[in-house]
Amino acid sequence: MIHKHLQKIRKDKNVSLKELLELLDEWNTLYNKADQVYWLANLAERRVIFVSPACEKIYGIQPEAFYQDVELWKKVIHPEDREKVEKKQSALWKGSCLEHEYRIIHQQDGTVRWVLDQTFPAFDENGKLVMLSGVITDITEIKKMNEKLLLAEKVCEHVQQGILITDENGVIQFINPAFTEITGYGSEAIGLSLDFLYSGYYNEHFYQIIKKTVAEKGQWRGSLRGRRKNGEVYAQQTTITAIHDKEGHLIFYLFLFSDMIKNEKTATSLKDDLKLAQEVQKRVLSKPLKTEAIDIYGMYVPSGELGGDMYAWYRIDSDRYGIFLMDVMGNGVAASLICMSVRSLLNGVIRKCIYPQEVFHELNKHMQLLYHEDGPMNTYYFTAVYAMVNTKEKFIEYASAGHPPGFLFHPNGLVEELDQGCAPIGLLSYLHVETGKLNYAPGATLVLYSDGVVEGAHGSVRTNIEMFREKLKPYIHLDNKNMIVHINKMFKEEYPFLDDISVVVAKLH
């Protein structure tokens, strides 16, 4: 706006000094609330003829002081910057535009402030330089912010934790060198959604639970499996924090994570501990059961990490057997501990409750009591399938809690799926369990399996379920032990795989 006033002066060649001063008084009123200092200087006399009132806020000096002391503008400049500024401003009187930053000293409180000084020449209609105009802006806060950003940038460059920042929609805005070192992804990750970092191990519902926790509590901590650029799956300790502005609006998500096995010594120790834990986990699996009415055999192939698969079976009475297979969502020590806690009470629950609906309700109550207080464990739940086999009346009553459907292969070639059930156990405070009932004839084969069998990088889960069913058909005539041997070979050829694999085969006589 100051240039509009300059144009007014240029057009009126006969404006008197008195009229000019009156006009400048109007400008004083106009710029009284401005956060920037506007000024005019007469070229012929080399003196300031107008300074806006904002100079008192920035300099701690009344405008009149600049009119009285033509050298005052030099005196307020920080001593360390004065010589540099004077050299630059010597070009002003030649009509050059100038923009530079320097420090001043506030004349009332003594604080050092940074200003941006922008100067523009003013010419008359004949192109003769007659005046100089300028704008001085206090940029102290911007400088401080830039210093903080520079410091933050240096910290991000040297910190060993991976740092990733996304906008509110999960689109990556920033990564640090440690992120690149851990994942293998560099600048190509900027602008992408987080999905490409997913390992394929967790389903969408698991990520929704994490998002809900961050939304409600502001932060989530836990261990996750990620996928590097080379396809390798690795374990990472992760903290996700929602960052809000002063008004409380979400502006971005901050992810801090570290490779849990980067340190070689820690990795060796962890490997030994995991091996021991895996051995313990294998030993709690039920041993083969063989009777005149039923033969049950199981297979467990670990993915290389401590997982959450577990199967067990029990003879309830002379005619009834309970077969149970579970898969905790997630992996690592937490998943293994949940397996062990469920295993410790499973015998009593199945013998007491017997039927699928009651068994699942009791297990869900256990998960709600133990794992749904505040803390990182509140995102854990497990899928399961439970089949109560009545060998006298030749039927199976079952329920599947968010688990891949088991198969009942009949002697006549018909295959039925165990697809009735409910949500995963521990996910909801109350489960509505729908049970299924299948009759069978002697010679039938029941196959239960964990989702590691059908989840992976190739095809949809439904397609993989159908493929697995077809792969089993050539071996159904074998006894369960030899059938398990062939299934084991089937998956050993595809090793390594992302998740543990568990399969239970029950031959029904």
C-alpha cells in the first residue's frame, strides 16, 4: 500500500512540505497497527521523512527520534553487523533495490532481534530517483524456528532410530537416514502411503486397532514386523505418536522405530532365547492321539520367529474329543505368552464347557480380564477353531473365531468347510457365537490349520484356501502321520514363509 501513496506524491509535483507532512500523519494512522515498519527517505537531503509507528514495537524508539537523528538507524544495528550493513546500504542512494537480514538491539529491553530490511527506489515521471521507500520486518521468531529446525534436522540425521512422518492420511512426508538404513527405502518413499512397508503378516483389522489406540490415547507402542526394500521381513520396535497443533487439530503422525536385531550381540542373545522359547512352545503341543474311534496328529513349522500358534486336543469322555487350534495376532514374546496363558487353562475349559459356544465365551472372558487394561497388550487377540467330535453319534460340533475354515473330507469325495463362528477371541467384550454341526461317516478326515498356511504374497486368502484344499486331496487316503509328512514337504519347499504353520489332521473311524 505504501507504493500507492508514493504514486500520489509523484503525480502531485507541487505538493508542499506542509501537505506532505499532513499526508504522512495520515499514514501514521494507517500503519499504526502494522507489525512491519514502513519508511520513506528524501534522496536530496538523505534523511528519513516518514517512519510508521510500528518502529516503537520493533526498535523501542518513537518515530520522531528518527526524524531528529539522521544517524539513528545505524546506532540501533548490532555492533557485529553494523559494518556489513553500512556497506550494503551505501548502494541505496544510487537507487538500487536491496534485501538483507541483520540484527538490531531493542532500545528499551536490550534484546537482540533479527530484521528483514527491504528497500525500493522511487522515481519521478522523468525517471529521476527522488525517494527511497522500505519495509522492515521482525523475523526473530522465524530465525529461532529455523535454528530449531536445523537442530532437529541434524538430530534426525545422526539418531540411530528410524524416523518417519506422515500427514493425517498416512502419506509419508519425511524420513531420516536411519529409516533408509533400516528399510532400504530412500527419497522414493516420500509421497507414498505406509502400505508398502507392511509385512503382509497382519490383517487390516490389526492396523485399525492401532489407529484407534493412537486416536484415543495419542500414542501406541509395540513390536511389529516390517518389510525391507529387498523383501526381507524384520522385527521393529515401534512408537506411533499423533502430533496436534495449538488448536488441537491433528497435523501429522510421528513414527519412531528401531531394528530389534541390528546389534549383533543382542541378536545372538535374542536368537538363543527365541530358540529356547520355541522349544518350550513345541513341547506344550499335544502328542499324537490314537484310539479305535479317532487318530489325531499335528504339525508345527515355525517361521523363524517366536509365534502365536498352538494346538491341543483332549479326550473329554469315552465318546467325545475336543480339538483346538489357535493363532495369536502378532508375534514375539507377547504372542507366545498369550499362547502359554491360554494353554494353561485350556484343558479345564474344554472339559468343563465341552461345547464350542461355552468354550469360546470362557476364553474371551479370560482375554478381556488379562489383556484389555491400558497398555500395549490391549491390541492382542487370537483366532481359533474348536471342534468337539462325538465319535459315538458320528458328528462334529464346531465354531471358528475369525479363523480360516477347516475341512471335513468325506469318504465319498465331498468336502465341507467349518465356516460358522464369530469374531476373534479377545477382540470384543461379548462374542455372539454361531456353531456348526457336521455329520460324518467312518473314513472321514478332519483338517484344521493356521492362517500361515493360506496367507502370503501370492493370491487372495480365499484363493489360497481353495488351493490348499485341492493340494490335500491326493493324500487324504493316507494315514494322518504320512499325510502330515506330505504337507510338511509342501511347505518346506516354499520356505521361508511369513508366519508359523500349524496343521492338525484327525482320521475319523
